[in-house]
Amino acid sequence: MTSAPGFTPGRPPEWDLAIFLHGDELQTALITLERNRRTFAWKCWDVDSDGLQLRLGPSAITLGGLLKHLALCEEMKFQSDLTCAPLLPEFRDIDHESTWETWAWESAKDDDPEVLRDLWVRAVHRSRDTLAAILAESGLDHAAPEGGMSLRRLISDPLRNTPGTPATPTSSAKLSTGPPARARQGTSPFPSREDLFTCM
């Protein structure tokens, strides 16, 4: 069940159009999550510091802030909430409850683009490894410790939070640099750790 959508720890998932169009509940949830991650990876590919800090109007949202915020969401959902595992070192010793609305956007201003991309990539791969292990044992009804949400519910939140529409600063950032030549030709929904953002 877990191998069909490409959930092999440490490897990018395989893009299977048949599963995308006709998969069962589990396959549909996972491949939709991966499609949204792929869209976000494309928008972040080869964007420089100026592009990552681009803002639209009065909004505080930036592409760099989204990289950091979504990396934190991956960690909170699939590590802390699902298995009580510790967060990545970059997210420890921070009061996320009181700084949830501001920390990622403000701290990302001083981060190098490659550092931000690497942080998100590591968080996503950790999420995949955790999901693969849990799905091999139980399935979507797996409940987080202490009566927490089911895995089905946890997967739904990243589906909702991952930016995949034009209504974000990502569109303007990509227009300023141009789309990567292989953006529409890659067969993998997400790059490997060793080939950061270059196989899209």
C-alpha cells in the first residue's frame, strides 16, 4: 500500500498518473499532498534573496517566510503531533504558540535562500519517513498520542496549508526570475536530498 505512491524513505515519490486519477482513499490523500509539495518546490526553485523577500501590498507573507513556516508545519504535524518526536534543531527552544503569527516571517528575512530551501526539504523528507513507517503498521486511522487527531486529519491540514494557487507572492517571485527550464518536464514530484530542487 505505501509503495504505490512512492513512499520509500529517502527517495522522491514516483509520479503515477493512474493513481492520481483513480487511486483509493490513501493513495489520493498522499499523491495530492505530494502534488502540492511539488507545486511549492517549483515556485521556490532558483529564487534569489530578493525574490524570497518579495511582498505584495501590506501583506507580511513572503516566499522565504512560507518556506520556513511550512517546514515548521511539517515538523509540528508529522513529528511533534503524530509521534511526539523532537522538532528539527532550528525549531527548538522557541515558543511557537505565542510567536506562531510572526516568527517564521520575521526570522526568514536573515536566512540564506539555500538554507531555507534545505530546511524545508529536510522537514518534508522526515514527514515522508514518518508517514511510511506509520502507514506500514496501521493506516489513516492511526491516532496521535494522548487522543490526538487521526492521521487522516493530520494529512488534510498540510493539504489545506500548502500554497498551490496564484494568489501568493510566489507568482511574482517566479516572474522575476523566469520558470526553470525543466519545470514542466520532470517526472519526479519532488527532488531528492542530493539533488536539491534541480529535478523539477
